[in-house]
Amino acid sequence: MPSTPVAIIIRPIRLRDPNEEGRTSTNLELFFDLVFVVTISAIAQQWHHAVTTGHLQHGAISFTEMMFGVWWAWMGFTWFANFFDPDDVPYRLMVLVQLLASLGLATGIPYVFQSDDFRILVGCYVVIRLVMSAQWFRAGHANPPLRQFCNRWAYGILLVQIGWVAFGFGLRHLTPAQTIPYFVLGAAVELLIPWWAQRAEEPAIPHSEHVEERYGLFTIIILGEMVLVASEAFNTALTDHKHLATLMVGAISAGILAFCLWWLYFGFLGEYDLTRMRTAFIWGYGHFFIYGTLTAIGGAMAALLEQVARDDGELGRTVMALMLAAPVAAFLATIAFLRTVSEWANCTRWLLAAAAILAIGTGAGAAWGAMWTLLSVCVATAAFLASEIVTKWKAAVRRRQNQGAA
């Protein structure tokens, strides 16, 4: 029949079963992550530049604003793909538009850090979000019981983009500090859209395992940026014989630190029922700090390794040490916060470890310089990881003994 090819190419976007077994990320989702990480790399590079040149206030504001935009654009795609099963030609072409716009984000990020010009970045971000709005309209049309839920997403996204256009194109005369109130307002509205949509009469239920996998995969990609920093330091060490030993120690420390952070995230984050909306929101929004701290750690490691190679820097030793120790401590504190909604409620050790790493890393760096910052933060983080492994092992032994006794 003539309608058959159209039915194959274009089909309704149906709701996925939240209890579906064996649900994994699609090839398109993985490709989306790989393209999006280019923007993460751009943010890390610009943060690295801001640290090495001493523009901390300007860099911190731009870093936070850019990180939110990239994270939220990724979040929108991830949650929509979790709720629904879209894989027709229009959906793929619309995702292609989002991928091209994400490359535009990476192009626009340096302009924000260097000249406070948001036009390219905001323009590309708005394109990504408008496409997302269209996807929600399609889903609402194909799922009448969920129409209110989908339309709240769609109209909310659509309306808030007006504010972002005004922010990016109408507030060009403002300094970074002056943009903060406008950015906070826009970000708050964006964060409220999912909450508002979820309060519809019949909201969709997320697939818990798929969400955890998607967030974990993106975490691995960001950790890969940190490994890349260590690799580049090795390459630098091979050509800079003057600082070969210290660069090698710093690079090895950076690589081990990235590995420890990976283990702490995937080995000790806990189990979550993300079909519960409160848990899903805490998990999803909490990952902004996971991704932000990991990106900041990558940029800080690059800045410290550069300082080791050149033996100079615009910032003092204490401030440079804080640039690494603070985000590592914040990473552990964020996991402690996320663990409070899982089965492991006692997170005191994690907060104490965060404080210890902050103190040890800052003190060592202030006393002896950049290489000692990398080494001390690495050793302290590895020591905490070892203690958690032993604690977890002892708990498992006790459980087996109690089960045997019963």
C-alpha cells in the first residue's frame, strides 16, 4: 500500500514501559553523549585558561553558567528518551539539529569566557531547547492520556527561551557579575519546568535502570577528559627534560586521581529507586555538581601541570592548591548528599574525608607548590577509597556471617 513506507519512516512516539527488562542506552544516545562532551572539554579548557591567567572571578561565573547550559541541554534529551521510544526519521533528524547546535555551544563557550559575548552560545542553546519542545509536542499528540504532561514540558521550554534570547542578545553590556541575577532567574524557571510537568494529572514514570546508566556513561566521558589531561602531561614531560621527574609524578598523580574518583562514584554511590519523583529529582539535579566538579578538576589539573612545567603562575600557591582540592572535596560532599536518599544513610565519613582532602591538598600546595598539590590530593583520595573498600568488605563479611547463623 502507498502508506506503508510513510508508516515505517514516521511513527507515533510511544511511551516506554518503565518496568522493561534489559533496557540499555541506544546507539543514538551514546553518539549524543560523545558529541556533547566536546562542549565539556571546551569548558574545562577555558577554566584552565582562567586559572592560569588569574581571572578567577570572571572564570568561575562563566564556568557555572556554561556548565548549567550544557548540563541542562543534555538532561532534556536524556529524560525525554527515557520516557518515550522515539526512533523514526523525524526524530533522528531533529536530534541531528541538536548535535550540530551542541557543536555550536563549544564554539561559543570561548567567547563567553574571553569577551562576555553570549550570542553564539545562547543561539545554539535555544535551538537545542526548541527542538526539545517540538519533540514533547509530538509525544503529547501520540499519547492523549499524557497530553497535559507533555504540553507542560513543551510550553514551559518554549516560553523560557524568550528569556534566554533576551539574556544573550539584550544584556551584552553587563559584566559577568551583573549577569548573575538574570541567569539565576532563567535557571530557576528551567529547573521548575519538570516539577510543574510532573504534577500533571497523569505523568510518565521513568525507567530507573536506564536513567542510572545514562548518568553513569556521561560521568565516564567527563572522567575521560581528566585522563586526557594526564596523557598530555606525559607528552609534555617527554619534551621538557628540565622538569621531567616532577611532571611525571604530577601526571601519574592526575591519572590515579581520575581512577579513584571513578571508583568512588561507581562503587559507592548506592542504589536508587528513580521511579520515585523525589529521588529522581535529587539524583538528576545533584548530578549538576558531579559533572561540574569533575570538569573543574580536569581544568585545575591541567593548570597545575602547566605550572609544574613552567615553574611559574599568576596565582599564589594556596589559591592554586584550592583550585584542585576544593572541587575534589565538593565531589565527595555531593556523593555524600546523594547517598542520603539511598540505602546508605550514614555519610559522615565522606564529609570528613572531603574536609581532610581540602585541608591536606591546600596545605601541601601552599607549602611546596603545584606538584605537591597533585600528589597530596591523589594520596588522600586514594587513602579514603582504600578505607571505604575495607569498610564495605567488612560489612559484606558480617552479612554473610549473620546469614549463616540464621
